[in-house]
Amino acid sequence: MKILVNATPLLMPLTGIGQYIRSLFTAMDKMPDACINMYYGLRCERGVRPQSSATTQTVTRTFSMLQRLIPRGRTLRRVAEKALFAYHTRSSSERTLYHEPSYLPLPYNGPQVVTVCDLSCFDHPETHPKERVELMQRNMPAAIAKADHIIVISEATGAALQRWFNVDKSRITNTYLAADPRFQPQPAEALAPALASLGLTTEAYVLCVGTLEPRKNLTTLFLAYSGLPAALRQRYPLVVAGMSGWNTEALMKSAEDLIRRGELRLLGYVADALIPSLYAGAAAFCYPSRYEGFGLPALEAMASGVPVITSNQTSLPEVVGDAGLMLDPDDVDGLREQLQRLLEDRVFAEMMGRRGLARSRMFSWERCARETFAVYEKVMQQRGGKS
């Protein structure tokens, strides 16, 4: 089967969608019946391109500059993407299935599958820039209507899709994500070089990973962490890894005292090669997000053998189950108490780490690839039946 995938998110620093594309299609490329072509903007290539940190940094700097200099840069970028995609797919036919992994498919006349990771622009538009919300709300209805089939990554997202767009269940398939095999427990001596490059040591910090934006709920985390005993804050600084996103002014204000005392470190974007070590070396992982389509960082921490505290909202209970500590995202006192328990009772922390590791093994990219390919087969059979 010929499959065309929009892989342009791989040109940027890897967010959740980028990791989804890389891991899913690396696994699917091993399947004998899949012929995958990845669209990278200027050309199409067979298979997943290894990510170049130099290229990523160049693309990121260029895009950031254009966003600052050009009004409504996101809309103009979309126009350019449509033109380039139309050029590269001009010879495609009904025998080539197009998979759009990032919500809004580019114009295409053949069979198409769309992945909807979450509906946060609809459920919580206040947590996104106005231009992004307008783009999604303007284009999503047509995208959903035209897609032959829609893939979601959790039951929570599937329910939101039905609530907003009244999509029949027969057009929706849930394919759970997984942690990359690179995420696994590692001995301290193996972690030391990577952590030293970040100024860290094994099991001597609390970790949070994610873009700095409102729905990640970092302000609540900072409040809870600042309420820990001073000795714990000195022994276990809070480390946050992730790019600066949208509307971070209030967040940065809430972080000032912790940063000044050396108890909070904002690492910004961390090179992909260092991320597995960063997870595996943490004493605890905190992810109090208000809204997730899946919650991959929580699963990656679990796969690394690290105890997890997260919120009980949207998809996170599906991912974490009883293998992590879950609470209301506004429960500052509860978050502080659970974090203190993990840091002071290391026997309990190790038990939770083992429980999370066992649950993480229920998810696999091979399974995700098989279930996704089954969607492709279903779409092509339906298309064949209609022709």
C-alpha cells in the first residue's frame, strides 16, 4: 500500500506530534505491506529522515523570526504549505492514501486519514493563541467532514470529537501511543555523563517535561513545590525541560523566587539525545497538566522507572491508571503532599516506579502501527467498494 505522510513537524524541535510521527512510521516502515513516503515541505522521501539538530535549530530560528516579523505568520505558512503539497502530490492517485498526523489535512483528492490528538482549541480556547484557535475552528469542521477516517489517541479525545462534531463512532479509531524503547531504567554510572552536561546528578531532582504554556499548569506545580520543606527543595531542585510557548508572563513571574534561590531550573529545549537520560535520572516526575490528548511525557517517565504524579483529567487516567499518583489539577496542597511523600519515602517511590514500569509495557509502537495500518486497509477497501 502506498502511504503519503505529512512529516513537516519533524523539521521542528520534537513536540508530541513530532514524536508520534517519528515513532509510528519508524515502526510501520518495518511492515512488509507498507510503502511510506514522507512529505518534508520541499520534497518527499522514502521513510523517516533522521533528525539533524543543526537543521532543526536553523528551521526553528527562521520560523521564529518570520513569526515576529510577519503579521499572521501562521496563516501565511499554511498558504505556502498548501501550494508546496499540491505541487508534490500532483501525480498521486486514488491508490495513494494520505495520512495527516496533525489535525488539518492539506488539499488532497484521494483517500485520507486524519489524526486528531486533542480538541483543546475547542474545549479550552483560552489556553491557546487567538490565531491558532481561529485557524483550527475555521478549518477543522471541513477537515473532519472530508476525512475517510479519523484516528484519535485516547478515548477522551474520541469523546470530545463526537461531542464537538457529532462524528459517527464507525469513523473513529483509537490507537494508543507508546514510549520509545530508549526510555528505560538506567544505572547511575550510565546516566552520569549526560546529566553532568546539564549540571544534574542522578535522583537529585524533580522533573517536568513539556512546552511552557497555560494548559500544562506549571504555576500550580511551582506553588506546590515552593511549599515543600526547604531542605527538600535544596536536595531536589525542580527541573523543567521544554520550549517556551505562549502566554508565559504570569508563569515566569511565579517562578522568580524559586529561580533566584536556585531551586528551579528552566532548561528550555533539551536535545533529543539527552531526554531519555534526563527522565531516567529523576527522583520523581510531576505532570499536573489540565488537558492532554494522551500524555506521552507521563508514559515516558513510567517507562524510565520513575514515579509519576499527574492530574486526573482527560486522557491521563487512561495512560497512568493505578500506576501513578493522580489528583485534581487545582489541588496545590495535595500535589505538595504527594511530592513530599515520594521524596521522603524512597521505598514507596521505588514501588511506584516499578508499578509504572510494568504498566508502560502495555503500550507499544508496533501495536500502534498495526492498528493504524488496519485503518488504512479499511479505508482502501471502502474506497474500492465505492468505485
